[in-house]
Amino acid sequence: MHVAVVDECLPDDGGLELVRRVRRMGIALPSLLVCDQANARLLQDALSLNVFSVVQLSHARDLLAPMVLKAVRRVYRLDWCLGGMSN
């Protein structure tokens, strides 16, 4: 696994707690958090956990694939040119 896409609405503790547990295990893979509404507290917590980006659910369809590619390019220094297209 190279990039984690985590839903903040996961049952029980939510997505940020999952990221927190993953970080405690020493796994530092880039993570994107998808949420219904990003408030200041959620964004602050995401920053403290080094979450790569927070994407609001209403924009996820348009932003998620480009953000995953951006994370891969930045963290792993890969170039996946798609010619302006993604699936």
C-alpha cells in the first residue's frame, strides 16, 4: 500500500483515529482524509497527523484521483502522466 484514502465517517472511532493508530505503528504513508465537512478542529488534527490532504465529500469525485496522483508524485517522486485524463 502506497497511499491511504481514509473516510472520516468510519464506524467507532472515525478516520482520524485510524490514521493515528497507523502512525503509532510507525507507518508514514501519505494519507488523504475524506470527510463530510472539514472544520478547524478536524483540519488541525489532520495537520498534526501529517495527513497529506483533506477532501470534502462533495468534491471527492473531482478531487480524489488528482490528489492521490499528487501525493504519489510528491512522496515517491514518480511521474504518472495521464494526458489530462483519469479514470
